[in-house]
Amino acid sequence: MNRRNFLKTSSMGFLGSLVPGIINAQKNNVSEVVDIHMHLIGESQSNGCYLGPRARKSLSYKMLVPFLDINRNAGSDEIDRQYVKMLRQKVESTSIPYIGILIAMDGVYNKKGELDFDRTPYYVPNEYLFKVCAESTSFFPGASVNPNRKDALDELEKVIENGAVLIKWLPNSQNINPTDSRHIDFYRILAEKDIPLLVHGGKEHTVPVEDQSLGNPEHLMLPLEEGVTVIVAHCADTGGDKHGKYFDRFLNMLKTSPNLYGDISSLTFLHKTLKLRYFLNHPELFDRLFYGSDFPLISTPLVSSFYFLGKLSLRNMFQIEGIDNDLERNLTLNRKLGVPEHCFRRGTELLKLG
Ligand SMILES: [Zn+2]
């Protein structure tokens, strides 16, 4: 054995001894994946989309652009077409059947309930979402309806009628206060039609915000009490106030609200790995968690198997990093870490397939 092989073998043995979970992870046979958190992004006016100057100037947008296989010099129609084509190629080339719930993005509304483009960071209308989802059996629509819009209830009924499998909110950036009692009719429709509300929880780092305190998961008690199935995106992993961290409060709420869930999207990101490690050390919590990728952000170096030193063998790390398809790479990373099979499949319940 030469020195290089010796170092490789001994370091793998050392890392392996730290990792009892790896053996379990290898038994983790996944037959189907539902990714409940994939962003549809667009900027073409002909698709009704809008990408505002604050979003274009944001650090996250600048960081994302070089890692997307899109020709930025093309016109906006062509950019949108390339984004959808790229999404389809990735979803359709995974080794396991993969279903993506694509998410639209409603805007910010003024006091009269009218769309305020100046305060809207980016806008992807439900009409465009439905059009894209109709073109592939791998996509299901996660519509976005801001309850502050004057036609909110009509739009909600319409998207449910058209087949929306969930409603997505990003309260911090869409200026939605979930505790507002004026939203009760909205919640009652969701509860009656059995449509979950996927709500960003915690601090928002990517999209320009109106108010970070709107990411407090305790604001979701009102829809929970109205019987809505609420899924907190990223499990409110970051942020907090003088009363404590949002993540701890989300964990406490799981004990008392049986209709509360979380998604593990973005928890493979560098600054969030501790939260995923927490769940891996408390595997019973996966009974309340959905798998999500938060595509397209997983395409950036924010995600790497090397951030899970001690949880994966070096060989596994290099194998995972060698996977070209971002969706497959993030999926494999979660599987090798030991995220249980039922978490990847849980989204089938939303699609009424399971
Ligand atoms: Zn997201």
C-alpha cells in the first residue's frame, strides 16, 4: 500500500467510525420522491413575470446566476424557456421517479389590495405556473395567493379548482401577517378543501424582505386553529427574537399542533447543516417532515457533502460531489445522511396519490 492509499483508507476508517448512521442510510431504499419546494422563476413580461431591481441586485441572485445553465444574453422569453427546459431535464433524468411541486410567487399588495410592483421583489403568476405544469407530468402546481389582495378568496378558489396542490407564502417578503383575523375566511377555504399552506419560516436570506418578524412560526397558530395543514418551509431554521429562536419554537409547536409539519428544503446549505444534524439525531421528527430541495439555490456551492464531515465517509462525499444533476446530488446527500424513506415519499399525500 502506498502512502496515498494508506492515508485514504485510514481517513475513511476514522470517519466511518464516527458514523453509525451510514449503515442505516444504505438500507434506505427510496422508490419515489416528491420534492415539495421547487421555485419556478421567470422574468418575461409575456409570461406575466417580473424580476425587480432589488432582486436583480441581491447577492443571492448574483451568486445563483453563474451556476444556472442559462444564457443570460438571451431575451427574457428565451431565458424563461431555458429555465423550464433545465428544470424538466433535471427532474426527468433522476435515477428515481421524481415529482416536483413548482412554486409561484405572488407580489406585495397595498392597503387597497392592489399589486404594488415597487415593493414586489419578484413575481411569478399562477397562470404561468399552471401553463408550465400542464406541459409535464413531473410537475404539480404550488400556487401563491397573497391574502391581502382584494380578490384573494376568488383567486384561491380558482387555483384550487385548477388543481393547486398547496398554497405558498413568503410572509417576510410578501408582507403577509398570518395572525391577521381578516384572513380567517382564507383559512377556512384551505381547511375545507384540504389544501396545505406552505409558509416560509424563520429569517429570509434570499429574497428582499419587508419585515423579518413575519417569519415567526408562532404567527401560524391562527391557521392551525382553523384546521389548516401548515407546512413550515425550512422548519423556521434561522432567526428569532427576545423570546427565543424560531427553530426552538417550531419544535415546541410540533408537540401541540398535530396539523403542523415542516419541510427540510435548504437544510443541506452550509449555514443550516446543524438543523439537519439535529433531525438526524431525533429521527422520530421525520414523521412530521416533507422533503424539499429549494431548487434553484441547491445549484450553488452553498450545498456540499463536505459540510457534513463526520456524518459521511470520504468516499461517499466524493461520490456525491461527482453527481452532475443538482436534484440527484441533493437527494443522494440526504439519503446517505440517513433521512428516512417516508420523508421523501410524504409529498404523495399532498398529491392524493399515496
Ligand atoms: Zn424556497
